[in-house]
Amino acid sequence: MITGELKSRIDRVWDTFWSGGISNPLEVIEQVTYLLFLRRLDEKQTTAERELRRLGSTSKAMPFSPAKEHLRWSRMKASGDTAAMHQLMNDEVFPFLRSLGDDIAGETTTYGGHMRDARYTIPSAALLGKVVDMLDAISLDDRDTNGDLYEYLLSKIATAGRNGQFRTPRHIIRLMVEMMAPKPGDEICDPACGTAGFLMAASEYVREKHPDALVDQTQSRHFHHSMFHGFDFDSTMLRIGSMNMLMHGVNAPDIRYRDSLSEGAAGETERYSMILANPPFAGSLDYESTSKDLQRVVKTKKTELLFLALFLRLLKTGGRAAVIVPDGVLFGSSKAHRELRRTLVEDHKLDAVVKLPSGVFKPYAGVSTAILFFTKTGAGGTGNVWFYDVAADGFSLDDKRSPITDDDLPDVLSRWQDLDAERDRARTDKSFLVSKADIIAKGYDLSINRYKEVVHEEVKHRAMSDILADVERLNDEIAEGVARLRAVLR
């Protein structure tokens, strides 16, 4: 949990950027990540130097050669010459960062591999000096502090709401991760990872629930190098997502450039045991640019359906998915919609449909969404599908999204963890089970309203003659009052 002091420090950094002429929240975060990465490289070098002095040798990476020593964070900070630092950043530091590849950065972080397009955009030496002083005063020794710092920075995207960039709300991500309960042996993928929120939350869950797993050398290597996989075609998001994982203590996740729906994104079939995602639903794509493998699964140009087909392709047999979809996926009447729902129900195992309130993504979008939970089997297995109609998520459903007391999410998790107790729930409740046979009978419609029963309470109204008598009495009283007022005014 971010402390008031740390929050205040980050707010001051943020305000300094804005007053210094950088008001785009993504640009602010991007410039801060560059500076944090440069500081981290310096700290790695310092650690290696200590080991070298103590033991006479070191196996740790030393990113700065003797000729690049002057580019280290500590050296520039100690000089106190902000004008020279500003010039050095533009002329030497950023070309150096862009030159970092997997040969150097792979041992410390995959972030270096995403630096090729990095641009230095801090406009003045004064602004750079203020920001460097502020960031230098923040301790980065603790992994939890690092993660809190970066999470708070990323929350600024949501509150600023610029450039169409917004994140899946953290509490929704946390719910999905807790319901999926990843284990140390999983390989987790988000094919549209953005800032890597799902992967970060999954890593934190594994640390919390399976702390012993990171003690084992083999398991620790899997955690840092091969457990988390994220794809995106936005280079800025790749840098931010990689830094997010780094700040949360995952050194070398597989975060890479990929247009997940494109023809060139082959080679990942049946590789992952878990998918956590909220992919962008941009409408329709060109047939020519879309993977033919996905077109064979579902003949459509709709991105929301293509992503579901992609998830089925990426999962191993027995792999599980929790993904956010627009409501149209649940009840769309096109052939592609119906066929994809039939595939989930008949050919695989549809586990649950959790309907979210329409204001979850406000103020950026009011679209209604749901979370689909399913398991890839290739041989059916759907029995009873669990439905939950979430009415409140702990925040107001208007543009302000202010905290409120009503929150169904703890109940969602507790009921999911004890589905046997749901067998006796009536369809008038918030959650209930629906048999596969009922879903087939409804044409594979997955809208909760098709199965939820509404109880209408009988309301007794007064007799019309009594109501009319009251109206006449009121009219008489009004007329009498008007008459008295006229008498006073004469």
C-alpha cells in the first residue's frame, strides 16, 4: 500500500512535469521510467563493483564500461550541473540506453530491449534537475515500495484519461487473478498486455500465496524468465509494461512486440496454461491482415471474437482463461457469435460468466462487459455454468468513480470458491448455476437476463374514487387560499 509520504513525493514529481510543460500522462510516465531505469542500471553496477572489490571477480552485469562511467546516474547527480546533465542526456545517455540489447540488459531486465525507440523529451535543464532530485530522494531498495511507486504512477493514466489510454481497474484485475489462483508452475499470457497489469497482479499473487516456490533455484528462474508472457504492438506500452514488472520484482518477463491478431503472429499454439486479458475491442479488422488460423476458427472481422479464438489457440489442453468481453459476445446473433459460443460450450468447458456493471470503465467507456471463465479441453466438459450479476464494485458507477460501501466483489470470490453451495441458489439471486441443457435450449445465449428470474411484488393501489375525492379536496383548498389572498391584496 502506498504511503502518504511516497504518494506526496510522486504527486510533486507529476506536478513538476506539468508545470514544466509536459502534460501528456503517458509521456510523463515514459520519461520517469527512463530515469528510473538509468538509476537502476547504476545501482546494478555499484553492486557488481562491490562484489568485484570483495571477491576479485563478479558474475553480475556491469552495463557501464569505463568510457561510459560519466553517464551513470550517481555521477551526473553528484556534478550538480543541470545544464550539462540535460545536454548529456540528449547527446549521450539516451543513445547509450537505445544501444542496450539483450546481451547486456537480459541479465538485469528485458526493459533494455524495448529502448530502441526511446526519446528524451524533458524540455529544460531546470525541469530535469528538479525531477532527478525528487526521484533520487525516493528509496528503491524495497520491492513493495518500487511496485507501489509505479502502480501509483500508472494510476495517473486512469485519472488523466488522455489519448484513449486507460487501464483495467486494479480491483477487477485482482478479482480475476484471485479467482484463477495461478500456481508457481503456470505459464501466464496476456496477448494485449498494455501496462502488464494482469501479469503484475499474477506475480504478486504467486509471491503471496506460494512464497516457498521462489526459494527453489529452478522455480525462481521460471518465475523471472518464463512464467509471464505479454504481447503488445505499442512500443510505449512495452516499455511501461516491462518497467512495471521490473519494479514489482520480475526481472526478465517475456514482454515483446506482437500484433496478436496478425498473420505473422504464429508459433504460439498451445503454449500457455493460463490467459488473463482485457484486449482492446476496436471493431472490425481487415481480412487480409488477420491470421488465417483464427479465421478458420471463427469467420469474422470482429476483434472481440477473434481474440477469443486466439485465446483458445494459445492455451494448452487443460489451460484456463479469464477474459473481459463486451456484452455483445454473450448474445450477438450473427453466425460467428453463435458459433463461438457453441464452441465454448460444446467443444470446451465454459466455467462462469460474471456480468459487470456498465460503469466499471467510466469515464472512458460506458460499455457493458462481462468476464468469461473457460477451460480448453477440445473434448467438451461443460456442466453447470455459474452466473453472477455484479451490481456494485465498490465505486460509484458515474464518471467520478468515487468509493462507496456497496461491493459485490468479495461475495463473487467467496461464492466462486464454494460452487457446491450454489446448487441450491434460486435464479432470483445474484448468482446461480445454469445447466448446459438450458444454455443449449436458449441457443447458446450467455446473457444472464435470459436465465435470471425476476419476482414482481404485488402493489395494491387505492381506489380511483378515493384518489379523485382527494384531488377535489385539494382543488377546493387551493381555491379557498387564492380567494383569501385576493382579499388581502385589495
